[in-house]
Amino acid sequence: MSRIIKDIDYSLKFYPKLNRVQKDGLVSVSGEIPIVHSQMGEIDKYEVLINFPNEFPNCFPKVIETSNKIPRIADRHVNIDNTLCLAVLPEELAVCKNGISFKFFLDKVLVPHLARETYRDQTGKYPDGEFGHGFEGVWEYYEEILSQKNRMLIISELEQIVYSNWPGRNSECSCGSGIKFKKCHYRIWSKIIRPGREFVLKILTLLKKQLNEQN
């Protein structure tokens, strides 16, 4: 806990309108996050409450946007417990695999997310596309990373990733491209497996169940 508090306090030097709160042994951060444009200055601001799960720094903190500017609906990436959906789970765990600092979370995850919400309010759409909410977003994540829309083939490749012996880095890739594995699917497979084999197995089981129910 002391390490996390030290990390939080260092990060808050860069966010003077946020404050650390400690109550009953639990630590949270609350206050205001300004959205600053490089040329126009401050263009928006959000009030937030940030809580830290036991798994942090190997997962994102949980954020509630307390100014109620973001509609509490799935299409605006708000979960049923009012926390913001900041990434699909495979993407989040890949980012957090080796732990993240709170400043990294603020700089690279939360502030960009809130800036995208401001852009959405102003234009009616997100600036760089988006994954869907819930499991649809997980499917879209794998569709994008594997460049594959056929969900049965996605299941097949995920099974290959977690169950098979991977080719040697200098061996021909198993996809049949004739290219060495290290220059073909190695990086893609490594990104998918980064959250851990057990996690991918759990996701694979849930995706297979959902696909079977749809069929």
C-alpha cells in the first residue's frame, strides 16, 4: 500500500486539482481533470472518483465520472456500476502485464478517454473509432488484431495459440505464408498471449459458449 500511495502522490504533482483520500484503510483519488488542447487551452473538465482494486498496478483503477456529463449508457462506455469502460479486457491486461504507474494511467488512458468523450459530445462520433461494449468489444479486438472477421476462424486461431507448440522463430510460419514465424505471426500471437495463457483460455471458453448460443 505504501508503494501505491507514493506512486499516487508523485502522480498528483502533475494533476493539482486531484486529491488523495484515505478512509478506513482504502485509498481513492477525487477531483477535477481538465482537458487541455495544445493550442486552444482548456476545452473541458470532468469530476472523477478513482478507486484502486487490489490487482492494481496490474489492472486499471476504477473510475466514476462524478460530474455526470457522460450518459450512463453502454454506447458511451459506462458499465452498470457507473465505472468507465476504458478498454476491452484483453487490451487492458496486456498493457498492465508488468504493472503500470498511476501517472501512466492518467496520461495515457484516462485523460485520452475523457478527451474522446468531449470530442464525441461535440461531433457525435469518436475520433478514432471504438470497440463495442462488453463481449462484442472483445470479439472486435480479436477481429482487428488477427485481421479476421470469421469468428469460427478466430476461435480456431486462439486455440492454436494456447494449445499448440509454436514454430521456432526462424521456422516457416504455420499460416502458410512462407515467411519466417518471427516476421509473420509471432508478434501477433505474442500480443494475444501477453495477458497470460490462463486468461486467454478463459476468454476462449466464453467466446466459444457465446458463439454456440448464437448458432
